[in-house]
Amino acid sequence: MRKLFVAMSMLLCMGANAQNIQFHYDLGKAIDDDLDSRPSFTTTVELFKTDKWGSTFFFVDLDYLHDGVAGAYWEVAREVNITNNKQWAAHVEYNGGMASNKYSGMSTRYQHAFLAGPAWNIASADYSKTLSLQAMYKYYFKGQNAWNKPFNSFQATAVWGVHFAGRKFSFLGFIDCWYDQSVRGNWITISEPQLWFNINTLKGCKDINLSVGTEVEISNNFVFDDKGRNDRFHAIPTIAAKWTF
């Protein structure tokens, strides 16, 4: 499971900090027999922090099998504002991790990826709606002895956040699309929209920072199945809970 900038989409243009921990029960095994080796449980820790120059974001995913952690993946990104209104920023990012089973499809590791490019960030007056668009050069490594096989690519990313019904509900997510000549059609796409119900909006529950909801991993040419294929479309939902600190 991969997540990108879900926390940042909530607070993109605000001088605020946020961190949360999420728990996801993945339904991939239940809906596709070819995903039997896919881990059912994932925990995610996210942090977003602003300062006078810009913002820093990172998350860490841990995937679990019955006998322990099956994989770890993390992304860390830094944005530096280049306009006074903070709408334009310079964005740099690193992605990487490890996996211990064929679910990763990456020879037991998610290999290094470095990204850089401009970001355009906007928000409504009350920050109930946010949007970030990023266009980035991507330099990453693939396959065995990957360090000797750098790959030049381009990635476009959109990140959104919409809070509605008195902020009782939050619709958050991202979509990534990047060039990869090794896959059918030469493009990989992944999106993970999330829908949360925020319990702290209920009367008498102000200090209960728990949200419950779902995430759907929608992808093409991204998920490896038990047969080693990654040339299929998938839409894999989760049952999820999140605590915001």
C-alpha cells in the first residue's frame, strides 16, 4: 500500500502541523484470488510540519503478514516556497523501502527514487478545500543490480482534500502518474482516495481525534499479483481507522 501527501492535503496552505497513525485492513485477498500473498494489514505514520521557508512531509508504511512485518516503505518530501503567497514551491522527494515477499514485485526492495520539480498549491478561504499539483523529474532504479541501471522518468501528481458536512467527513487523496517504458502502455498510475468520518465533530466527542472510513487503491501497471504480473487494473478497498495527534 502506498500513500502520498494525504496529511499535507488537509493543511497545505496553513501554518500548522499535523501527524496521524492509520490502520488499514486490506480486502485484496477477498476480491482477487491472484492477490493471495498480499498483506492484509498496514499501519501508516504520517507527519506534516510547516516552517517559515515551506513544509516537510513524510510517511512510513508497514505491511504485516501472520508471522510479522512483510515490508516497509517510506517517502519524505520537502517544499520551499518561491512566491510570497505560498502558491508556488520547489519540491524535492525521496521514496524507498524493503519487502520480504513477492507481493512487492521488486526483488525484496522498493528501490531508490528521487524526484524534483515545481508544485502549485491552493486552498479555499476556510481551508475546507485544498489542491496541490506537482510536475517532477523522477530518477530511479529498477531490477537486479539496480544501482547500475538508473532510469529517467517524469511524474505528475495531484493531491486534494475536501472537508464537508460541517467537517464531519473528509475526502482526501492523491493520484500519481509516471512514465515507465518497461510496462504496457509506458505509464504507471496509482490513486488512493480516502473517505473519513471524523468522530470529534460529534457532540461531546471533541477530544476523540478518531476517524473511521475507507481507502481504495486504484492502480494500473502497479500492483504485482501472485503470478508476477503487474499489467492489470486493480481497485482494492480497505477498512480503516485513523488517530490524529
